[in-house]
Amino acid sequence: MTCLALVLLASAGCDERAPPAPPPPRPDAGPDTGPARDAGEVVVCTRDGDCDDGVCRSYADLRPSDRAAISLSCGAPETGRSPVGAGCLRQDECDRHLCAFAGTCVQPCAGHEDCATGELCRAVWVATGPNAMQSLDACTAQFALPGDVTVEGPTPGPELGEMAVLDELEALAPNALVAWWVAEPDQHVHINSIATRDTPAVRLFSGLPSSHSAATLLWGIGPNTLGELTAIRFPNGPMTPPSTTGYTVGLTSEMTSPSERVVLRRTETGTTFDIDAYLLGGRAWESPDGSMPEAMAEAMTGANALLATVGLSIGDVRVHDARGFLRARYSIVESRFSDDLREIFRLSAGATRPSVHVFFVRFIDGALGVSAGIVGAQGMPGTGASGVAIGADPIPDEMMPSVIVHEIGHFLGLFHTSEANALVFEPLTDTPECRRDRDVNGDGAVDSTECAGAGANNVMFWSGTGTEISEQQGALMRSAYVTR
Ligand SMILES: [Zn+2]
């Protein structure tokens, strides 16, 4: 987990972003046939297997009840509406009247066995009225990756617990992202150590789960995560040791728990990443029609200008408007270590397209922004590590582009150029370092003034005061597992 503790700065720019698309026209459909009835009674369901007649679905004309589980009953899919898996903005666009908050028409389930291969049965929210969102368990894609990414797994990993256990990885060259997770949603997975499988082994990383997320001099490893999933990226700089024998990774979690692991590989790079932006109260932004609020559009334009310096751009920005209970529940995050954050990141469940999920809340106590990890769960929506959160209310307009790029940078694998203690630096060779001798006021921390000309201008400076992105930072972002 990492965060942006304080920021000063500004940036601006302009681009030729097209105006947001208008909402799709309402399909020319006949009247809904209504719920299937059995001896005059509506047949209640939680999954298609409960229905002898039709599928398990909702009906838009049911009275909205904010926060309640959504009512499901058997019936024919409404003709002329979008099928399961299609993108959606509103409930009545889907033939089951179930449009998940992440913007996909979904199918109810009672367990993973009700879902297709590659899907998990997870909680999602559906907007059912102007001030109402209601929940259900639905089949959701486990991966949303660019087409050239290969997925090895998920495979069973070691049983984790308080004592570190070792997992063996094959060689990761030329490029890989490895993630481990546990099924228990309130657990965290931590990386405790990494060594090569040579004889003798070469120790590459040794971290304490409680320590601040920190890079090593060779291979940047973020040992901590906010969620039940943690990940590493190979390589994440020119110094990452390319072992041909593979690696041994030490892992822990708070309680005994089986784990799973996936290895993603890709050799392509991209120039564009899409954003799914979730409005959870920040700046009082609302978007009933899916268009970007004006100030957000300006922030994205500014962020685009920063990214353009390294050949990157933000593609589609899909806006998801929270309302009712959900908006109130998560608008204020009382700690940057709060479990609220991983619950927020799980709202990305249902997404099917590669993107970065950015959640705009009002405040995060102690931070302007937080990334779920370094790296985050790239291309794996719906986990507690699947996004970044921005505490938007205290961030001035001119600072917002830097904060957005900084947190997305973490999610895509970038560490702070220099941590506040001036003792920890990331493993890139083309970013400036601000060392302890710059701590002129002797307070044990280096700030943006003390680091002027030594990294304070970089967008990944720990206090987020910068706007510059180095070529190596750009290369890591371009080769992330969400770019196209
Ligand atoms: Zn940061």
C-alpha cells in the first residue's frame, strides 16, 4: 500500500478529447413479459439453476429499496436488450435488468460453480433508482487483460500463515507479473523475501510486512498490500536480476489460509490505458448520463499532458455514478489503512475490459490518494487490490492531474523516487535521488524544497510535488498489463 501524503503542485495541458458519447438510444423492444409464475406465485431465484422457466433476473419496475438485496425471479430475458457480458450504464439496458456498478450486464449466481470458466461469483451493486443501489451475487470476470497477455493459472499456492512459507517460481524473463491471493477477504498477503533458486541462493529482497512499502536497490518489491492480493512485476527496472533458475518467494498472511497464484506474461507494450472512474462522493461529482463532470475532464486532460511526455495517453474514461447508500458509505475513508479501501476497490467486480479503476471519494484521512499496491492487481478487477482511490475534496484543480498520475503510477509499478526518510530509493537509473545530506533542517525527512533539483520535480516524488516522468518510468507504464 502506498499513498500520497501531501502535494503542492500544478500542471495543465490540453488535448483534443472528444466529448463523451451520449447515452445509447433505448432499444425498440416489446413489452417485458413479466416474471414467470408457478401456480400464480412468482418463482424467486438466486441463479439460473433455480428456474425451470426462463432465467434468473430482475425487473426495472420493482420499487427501489436502497441498500437492500435486489429481488430476483425467474422469467424470460427481455427482448431487444443487451445480453450478459455487454457494457451498460443503466439497469434497463440489460435483458435481465442487472447492470453492475462496473458497467457490465451480469448474471446472478449462488456460488462460483454457477459461473463460466474464468468467472467468479462475487458481490456487485446495481443502480435501481435515482437514490438506490442494491446488491446481488453475480458472475464476474476474474481477468480483464489485453489480448496478448498469457495467463498461467490460477494454480494452488502454498498455505499461508503468520510464519513465512516459500513459493517456487520458474524464470520470469522476459516480462511477467505474478500475483498471490487468499480467499478470505479480510486477510492480507505480504511478501517477506525473494531469493534466486541458484546454489547457493542469492537473496534479492528481505522485507518486514509491517514496514513501509519500499523499493530495493535492485528489484522494487512492494511487500504490503491493502487487499487480499499482492503482486510483483519482473523486471521493474534495468537492475532487476534475471535469474535463469527462477525465484523463491516468502509469503505471509495474518491467519492460516490457502492461497492461489497466477503468472501473467506479455511481450507487447501499449501507448494507451483506459480508466474506469467511480464517483463515490468526491467533489460532489455526479454523472447520471455517464459523462465526465467538467472538472474531472479537465483533470484527465492535465494528466494526459503529463503522460504524453513519455508516449502515453489516457484512452476511454468510463464514468460510474454511485448513489444512495453506496455513495454515502464510502465517501469518507477514515484511514489510509482502512478496510474501507479494499471494499471500495472490490466495486470494480464485473469489469471486463483492461483499465485502471480510479475511485473518487471525498476524503482519505492521512492521504490525498492511495494505490492498493505497487504493483496493483493489474487486469484483475474485483479484488481488494484492484484500483486506486483519490480523496478529491482537498485537492485543488491544478494539482489533480499530478495526483491521478502519481497513484496510477504506483498501480502500474512505480515507486517513489525517494522516500521521505531519504534512505530508500527505487531501482530505476534515470530518476534523481534525494539523499539524507539534503535534510538541511535535520527533521529526518526530505521535503520538496530540500529536494529541489534532486527529484522533487518527478511525479513519483514521495510528496507528489512533481510533474516529470522519466523514460524508464514511462517504459514501465507502457508495458503494464492494462495498456493497449
Ligand atoms: Zn505515493
